[in-house]
Amino acid sequence: FPSHEIGQNGATVTTVIGYKHGGRVYIASDYQVTCGWMKIQSTESKSFSKDDFIFGVAGSVRDWQVVQHLVNLPKMSSKDETDFKHWLVVDFVPELQRKLAAQHRLETEDGIQHMMSNFLIGFQDKLVKISEDFSVMEYTTDFTAIGSGSEFALAAMEALLSTGRVRDPERLLTKALEIAGKYDLYSNTYERNIVTGK
């Protein structure tokens, strides 16, 4: 079985949460990999750091391995640091497309190329999402999520933040992942990984 699966409504199966707090970005993920009807706990994390960036991925194991080990992060200018989304659109996404294409990781539907994953990327105090069609989105909220458990995770984050009872970012993300894993078939509550931006 491929280590990539599609859940209900086409969602990639996992839960990954990004959170901006105190001038830093946190990305948390579970370790579950779904292969056909079987779920396993992987030794590789869906959230990881590379140079000055942190990543979270929902989708294909191979796609995040390409980012971790094959993608060369383009150099950033001082202007790019203030306009992170511009750097992603103009420099990072084309490099990601080239490396995925070289590994035969792109699919074409209605003449449009897309990958089999969604990414969260954190840099300094910025958090963005790159969707399967390579569109780059930055949200007005301090948190977002991807994967089949994302709706549960977003609801959990909203509820936990509104009560103010959980203030520590890692405790907050851990609790939100636990809630998502309780209700989402394709996520687990047993092991999780949290990476913190610089």
C-alpha cells in the first residue's frame, strides 16, 4: 500500500496544527500513517524544521521526504523576510514543483498540476498554508490546521483559547491534537510531535 491515503471529502488523512504565539510559530502533528485499511505509527514526523523554517505536512510521506531532503531552500533577501508570502510564491513554490516533478510526485487533473499533500510553513512570526494546487494562503487567525482532523482541531483550538485555561502553546496544541484524534478516524492520540520556530 502507498503511505498516502485520502479520507472523507478528499481530506488528506492526519491532523497538523499551526499556531502563532508570542512572536513564534508552533506546528504540531500526530505520527499516524494510514496504509489502506491499516494504521501504523511512523518514526518520521509530519512536523519538522529545516534551516530557519518549520514545516507540517498532511498527505504523502514521500512528499515531505522530498521537502526534507531534496528541496533546496532559495536564499531570502531582507525584503523577502518582511514579505514572506512573496518569497514563497516566487521562489519556494517553483523549487518545490521542480523537485516533486523530478520524483514523479505530481498529478494532473483538467490540465492543472497538483501535489498529493498540503503544507503548513512557519517562519519567524508568520504561518502560511500551501495547498495541493500550490496556492499560498495566510490567515487572519493565529492558528490553522490541515488534514482530515483539521475541523476538529480548529474547533478545539477555538474553544480552548476562548476559555483561557490553557496558556502554554505546547499544552494547547497537545490538547487540540488529543481532541482531534478522539474523533477523527485517521489521526491518533498516542504520540505527537511539536516543532517551534526560531
